[in-house]
Amino acid sequence: MITESIKLDNDFGPPIRVFYQLRAQRYQLYNFVEPFAAFLKHFVEVKTGRQLEAFIDIQHIEWGEDWKTRIVREVVNAAVFLPFVTATYLQSEMCRAEFNLFLAAAERNGLTGLLLPVVPFTTSVINAQSDDSIANYTAAHQYKNIETAILEGQDSASWRRALAELANDLVERVMNAEDLIAEKELLPQVTPVISGNSIQIDPFEGNPTNSHEIEPPGIIDAAASFSDAISALEADVKKIEEQITILGEIAKGADLEGNTAKELNIQTIRLANQFKQPSSHLERLGLHMLQKVKQADSALQNLDEALQSSGSLELSDSGRSQMAESLASAVEVRVVAEQMQGLLDILRIPEAMSAAIRKVLKPARIGITAIRDAAGIIGNWQSHFLDSVDTNKSDVIA
């Protein structure tokens, strides 16, 4: 007798969504990605009874789609972001932008457990002492190294064991995130009241017995925090431009054509000493800029959310217009970031001549990476906040 198998609806919950991210140029070389996703899907489903919806960024996010908005939206839906972090991944501007965007959104919502880095191939670049923010974060947050599983093959016990352990970790992180999101959704809401030119909070709105536990939206605090961070950025931009000029002039004026090995060695040491201080300054300034941009990003998101939940269209429109004016000044950071490639091109010649010069210029490269990361975050402001302000204005005119 043949019995038809019928799949019944169940109460185990909605599908778990996982976004796999890797450097697109290396995608064809990573022939383990689809089997990895298939095995993980199987383990999650048999362990939880819930479906797993997998999205590989270069397969499912079409060109032109607003991937930045999608990533932020998926964080609050308890989606897991699973990047395959390698040394070449860290060189990809797009990969870094997506990683930083997801991390910022996760930190803002207290959901950093949804970021689950996987290291397919062991590399010394990823370590907790790294000056690269993504490499450092990956090493410091219990990343999963699957090199042995990959090398031993998809039929090996190592492969199955690695995927089973990863499935357990993924499920636990999703469950914790869903519990936290549910708790936040059950909190009573507080609506700001406009009184004249000031914003007040009604302490008795929502649950009066727990009013002392309710935090106000923090519109004023978020606006002040964002303004302070933007002011710090403007100062950093000027200082960074100075260091770019200094490094460029040193490189252009380098004379590495000594007649003897001894003369060349002397010139190399002299040049390395000239590079040392501005290189260190650029590292410090770049890391400081990235820190301030992250602070501004958090304040900006908090301000935007508070304005949207204010219940006042007038307040929301006014606040977003003021945000747009401040954001316009941050565009200078992107202009500076565009100068980084020219600086790197200039530095390549002296770097190729001496290990000593490469060593002293390493801090400069760290600073350059940080500046580019900062510019990537600001690019999200451009597309999300400035464009939305323009759209709102167009809707009003229409």
C-alpha cells in the first residue's frame, strides 16, 4: 500500500531567515556555500520544526534593490546575518559596508547575537588584537572556523559535526533574539506631547503603575549627541586632509636611486622616519572618525525613530529637515574617502622598495580603512535619510 505523505501546518513558528554574505568575486571558488546552506537548513528544521529561508546576497539581492533598508529591516525581524569572513572579504568595500550596517542596527536593538561570523579558512589577519574593526569583532565574538570541515569534505564527520554545532548556536541566538523583541513589543508606549516649542512626555500614559520604568524617546538628547558627533567629524576632516597632503609630498619627493646599497639603505631609513609620524596621525584620526560616525549613526537612528513615533507630522518633518542640514556637512567625509585611493597609489612605490617603509605605513593603511568604513556608513545616511526627506517634500508639493 502506498501512503501519501501530507505536510501539516504546525505551531513551531515562522521560518528562520539567514542571510549569507561573501565576497562576490570569490563566489565561484567557494563551492561549499550551497551545500553549507543546505546542510544547515536540514539541521535547523529537524531540530526545531521550523523552516529555514536562506538568502545568499549575490543570488537574492538584485542590483538596484535598496539592500541597506532591507538589512536594517531584517535585524528587527530576528534574521541572522552570516558572513564568510576571509582576508579578501576584509578588502571588499561592499562587504564591509553591509557588515557595519548590520552590526550598527543589531547594537542599536540589543541583538548582536544575530551576527554570526564564519571563517572558512584560517588566517592570521583575524585576531582579537587586530586594528581592523571587522577582523577584531569577528575574533572577539566566538566566530565559527570551518576550515577542517571544508578540507575533509562534505561527506566527512567533521563537516556534519561543524554544521550541527552551528545549527545549535544559530537556533539559540534566534530564540534569544525573538524573546527580546517580544519583550520590547509588550512595553507600554509613551507619546511626546508638543507644548509650544517644547516637547513633553506624559508620565502617566501607558501603564501608570510602571511609569517610572519608562524611558522618554530622547529626541533632544539624540539630537544633541548627533550634533556633537558631526562637529567632531568636521574637525577630523581638516586634520586628515593635512596628513594626506604631508604623506603625499613625502612620497613624491622620495629619492630611492642611490648609487650604492649603503646609500640606498640610508635613504630608505630617512624616508621611513619621515613617514612615521604622519602615518601614526592618520591611523589615530581615521579610527577616531569611525568611532564618531558610529556614535552619530546610533544617535541619528534613535532620533529618526523618536520623530516617527512622536505622532506629530509637523514635528517629524521639522526634525528630519534639520537632520538633512546636518547630514549635508557630513558628505565631506565621503569626499576625503575618495582621496584615499590616490594616496594609496602614491605610497605603493616607496612601499615596494623597503620592508621598513611598509612597516611604518601600516598605521596609515589602518587609518585609511577606517575612513572608508566611516564613509560607507555616511553613504547609508545619504540614501536613507536625505532621499526620504526629499521624497516627503515632493509628496507635500504634489
